[in-house]
Amino acid sequence: MLSKRIIPCLDVRNGLLTKGIKFQENVDIGDPVEAARAYYEQGADEIVFYDITASSDGRDIMIDVVKRVAETIFIPFCVGGGIRTVEDMRRVILAGAEKVSVNTEAVLNPRLIADGARAFGSQCIVLGMDVKSVKRSAVIPSGYEIVIQGGRTYTGIDAFWWAKEAERLGAGEICLNSIDADGTQDGYEIDLTFLISTNVRIPVIASGGAGRPEHLLDVLTRGRADAALIASMVHYKTYAIPAIKAFLDRQGVKMRMQW
């Protein structure tokens, strides 16, 4: 059995670490560089960095902040937000990222996934999926719709179909974020996670809703996720990563431990 991963998520707005609920009412809470260093020292398996307004503002990612984070950590580092071309991917990788996350632009231009996979390998390309629960229909048979531009634009694309299509195009991993659960700390969207995790062959990172270690246990077991993204529960220092991992280890979930 492969070890499960715990991945703190740094949502960054105007160079500051920020956190919202269901993609709204964001509050700035600190320095992303300091947070990345702290989570690395606590034993995080990876770090994810999202420039959350780059796509909606139509601007490039804040590459200087990416470089500063990359200089402080020595674990895999994934970066997303405002990545529109293979050259954007190259800039982010040269700034220190091991992986790039594409979301809005991948929906608008699916060829970006294939081009990125050819240029850097599928292992570098993470598909970010922001998903909203909607009424089932002929267009959205799964009941889960893809939303882009930071939760602002509904696409009419079924999340189940898009996950399979992105895998076919060459994505090496999926970061699956439930907008309905995001920031609530009430638990992950287990049905959505299970649906995607059991129907693709690439790893799935569950995102949105972590508030207690029990939520991670649920999504990593019942939800069949390969990794769990966390934010509020560590940003606000309610829990520390070693305690989360120790809890999961006691429950029989294989973890990468630091003793």
C-alpha cells in the first residue's frame, strides 16, 4: 500500500496567505513563505500554492512569491493560478516547483494538458477541479459541475467526464476541490471524492472541508483519496501536522512519519 499524503494548501492573494469559505469572504492571515517553512518543518509531504486571483484578474502568477517559497522548503511543491501556456509552466518549474496545477485555462484550452505533459512529463501536470453540486441533468449526469475563474463561472461541464478526459489528455494527478465544502471545516465531500478516485487511474487529492483529523481519515478511506489537502485546521493552529499524522497512523492509515 502506498503511503497517503498530507498536503497543506497556501491560497495566496496579493502576496499574502488568505482563506475563505466556499470561495468567498477571504481574510488575509499571514505570510505564505513563513507558513510553507513551518509546514515543511512539521512534516508535510508536499505543499500546494495557489495564486487564487491570477486567472480571474487575467494576470500572470506572482513568480517572486513562488521563488521565495521554493527556497525555504525541500519537499514536492505544486503551483497553480494564472498558468495559461507551456512557457508559464516552464517559468514556474524554473522558479522551483516540481508540479504545476492547471484549472481554468485547461477547461478553456484542454490542449494545454497534453502540451504540458509532452514538455515536462505527466507527473508534473496536476488538474485542479473546482466542483459544485448541482441538479442532475442530461448535461451534468453526475450532479457535479466544473466551475472556473475562482468559482465565478459555471461551465456546463460534468466533473466525472472532465476527470476522465483530463486523464486521457495526460494529466498525472487531480486535485479535487468541493466548492460546497471549501473552508467549512465540516468534512470533505466523500461521494464526489469516491466517484472520481474510483474511476481514474491517476492519484486524486481531496480538497475542501477538512476541520478535524477524523475528516482526513474518512476521505482517505471511504473516499479512496490518495492525499488530503488541508488549510484552515493548520492555518489557525487548531491542529499540527505531526498530531494529524499520528492519529491517522493509529487508525491504520499508512503515513510518511517523522519520528
